[in-house]
Amino acid sequence: MKKLTFTLLFVLGASFGLMAQNIIANGNFDTDNTGWAAFANEGTQVYDNVTDGDFTGNCMHVKVTEGSADRTVIGDAWKKGVRYNVSFPKDAHYNVKFKAKASTALQLQFMFQQNFDPWASWGGTNVDLTTSVQSFDLNIEVSHEVGGIWSFVFYFGHLQTDDEIWIDDVEITQIAGGTNIVAGDFETDVLNFENHVPGWGLVNADGADAIVTIDTENPISGAKSMMVESVQSSVDGWRIHVKWWCYPTIGQRYWLRFKAKASSNVSQLVVELVDDWPDRQAALFYNTYDLTTEAQEFNFIGPPVVTEYDKYNLNFWTAMVPNGEKVWFDDVELFPFYYVTGLISNAMDEPMPGVTVADGVVTDDDGFYAVIVPQYEDITVTPTLEGYVFDPPSFSVTNAMTDNSSDFIGSENVSVAKMEKTGIKVYPNPVDDIINVSLGENAQTGMLTLYDISGRNILHRELTNSMNTIDISSLKSGVYFVNITNDQKQNKIVRLVKD
């Protein structure tokens, strides 16, 4: 038996190396305090970003101008603080890091808190500050059922007048948890459709009219689904839409998944993820889906990474639904993902084409593959190759937060080496400007998706002939992955080098 090794290149966002994204876009305060907001329910405080010799670059500086407590955290510490708005998945675990010092020995409190009544909070933690800089590194659990916008908060309402605190290098990374849409299955009722705060909201503008309910009679899945009915049709689709408000993490890309159906086959649903007014940026994605009376599952994988910190709307536009019709949707999930790409070779460094890495993912003729995996999830893959025996028979990626290359180890029996071919070909490789795509015997149509080395989807095209030519002259030189599926339900991923 010879050892089969998987040489892996993990790609997340535009960075090499598998790593979690900091949900605090401005945790070093070197530019300004963007994203951070102060509040003072009793007394006042001052916060700004300053240069301090004990920190690298700038840091956040807080001064209490009216206070009377004994510097030990008390029940109403919430009366003064600073917050950073974020969106928290259900049952998430976070790692919290920051550096801090104070003008005198005192306690600092921080926690995660929902920004609406009943103002629930999780992970409340007290730390003791001194006049010397300390580094804090703590794991916090967050468990909640209600959707909406939350905050990470530092509280100062227990301090005395003229107390000062300096904070820098705030880093919060998610180490476990799931979708950002907490109430996306609607089994836990959304509290109030007329107000966005509990997570879901309804826009009913300019005379358009819709009734939104939780349907328990004819749900898509489980016992409940969201239903929009009595829609006043309009060419301006935005006039009626259900929305979820969230704060996506900068540098992260998201996978959208949901189920939907309609009372007739003529309805369409538009879904977009776009930042809120007034400084609205281009939508991260904008897709139109044809609905039928049978429930369908829709997936959208690979929108561009988030580049601007802002409040975003995940909008479900229903105004293109004819009057009197109904639309249901359910099991809405919005979760971060990463690409696992790699080369499978044997002990003699010979590439191994035809190895099934995951459902629908098979190594190409050069032994390369690319797998899309939701972050924070554990996956187990059972590779198969005709004539080969793998020992152990499967390998795992655990929690997607560490370099798991050591998990991708198996062994092979090389006495038989028959390798299944799909017939799909991409050539020439390397290529200058034009690639030729052959869909294989009996195949007439297909789909081509091209990703760059960071996993960004940069080309998606329908293939309408058995032989196709694609112009990629506008692409920069480098390594790309081409994913091709034909109408014979065959799939192939090719590592393409552009000169």
C-alpha cells in the first residue's frame, strides 16, 4: 500500500491560508472610529482615536466626564459605553481579542447584546485593567433564537469622573455557528413584520399592498413558512419586499440558500443583498428566480466579497407577483463559505485524476479539484477511484478554522489503475486568449463557471454547442479554475493557467 497525499491550497476571500475573518472592520482605529458609536444614558463620556506610545498606531480613547461608581462593574454599567453593530448567527462561538489599559486600576465589561427590547445579552465578561497594556484572548458563546442586529459593547457606566481607558486591536472571529439568518425557518415566529428590528421587516411603499403572515396550513417545510399574499402588482418591484437586516463581515463572501413556491407558475421572485441607504453601494448579488407551485430550493454561491462596512438588506422582492397570488419562502440561510482547492497525487508525485473529492467534485486530468464548504461546518469526504482502495476510506475537515491538510491523508492500491473519463476537455492549457471547451460524447449543452485563485466567480456562461470557444483575453495572467457541467450530468474541474 502506498501513501496518498493531498497537497492543499486553502483560499478564503483574497487571502492565502485558511483563517477566520475579523467581524470588526475597524478594530485598530488607525484611520478613524468608523463603525463604533458611543452612548451615554446617564452622565457623559468622550471617545476618540488617539496616538499612544503603548500601542501601535492609533487606539480608541474613552474619558468619563460624569461618573460616581466605584470602578467595579455593577448592574447598571450599561448606562455608558461604545458599541459596534454586527449580526450574530444562532449558537455562535466567538474568540474575542483586544489590548487595553486604564488611567487607574478598574474593571472593564464587554458583551454581545441585541439592539431591541428585551435587550438580551450574551457572553458578559469582566476584565481587570491596570495602567499597563494587557492583551486579552477569550472564547465567548452566544445563544439566541430571535433574529436581528446586535452589538459588541464595551461598558463604562461603573466608572468615576475623569477615568480614562485606551483600547486597541479589537478582533472578533467566529469559531463555530451557522447561518446569519437566525429565524430563517420561521418555526420561531418573527415578532413584527412592520419593524425591521427583530430581524425581518416589510416594505410596503406608495400604495402597494401586501399581507405577510406565518402560514401553518400549507408550509414548505416544518410547521411554518412565511407567506406573502394579496400583492398589488407593480413594475417597481422594490415597492413590496420582505427584508432581513444584517452587517456582513468585510472580506467575507456568502452563500444564500432558500426554498420558495407560489400559487401559480407565472410568479417571479427577485432576491438581492445590498447595503442600506444613504450611501448605497452596488448590490453584492441581484438574482431573479422563476417560481412554480412546487417548492424549489435555490442556491446562490460566490457573490463578491464584502468591501464596505455597512448595514445591508437581504431583500425578497415580491411585487412582480400578479395580483391575488401568493408566495411562500422558507429555510432562508445566509452563511459564509470558503473554497478548498488542491492537488491529489500519489507517493511518486503523480497527479491522480478521477478521484471523487465531494458530491459532484472530481479531480481533473491534472489531479486538481475545488470544493465549496460552509465555514464552521465539519465535512467528511469519501474519495473513490475505480481500481483504487483508500485507507482510511474517508477524510475530514473539522470546523474550517485551522489548516486541516493533515486530515487529507489516505493510501492507495496501485495494482489497478483504470480511471474514469468524462469526455469534457478544456484546451489549450496554458492558454493565451481563447479556450476551447468540448462537452464530450452525446453532450450538446452545459454550463461553464470560471473562478480565480481566490475563489471569486468571474465568469459564468451557458454552453450551447458540443464544442465552444471562450474569449478570456481580458483576464490577467495567473491560475484559474474552470468548472464545467454538461447535459449528461457529467462534471469536470480544470486548473487553467493563463499566460
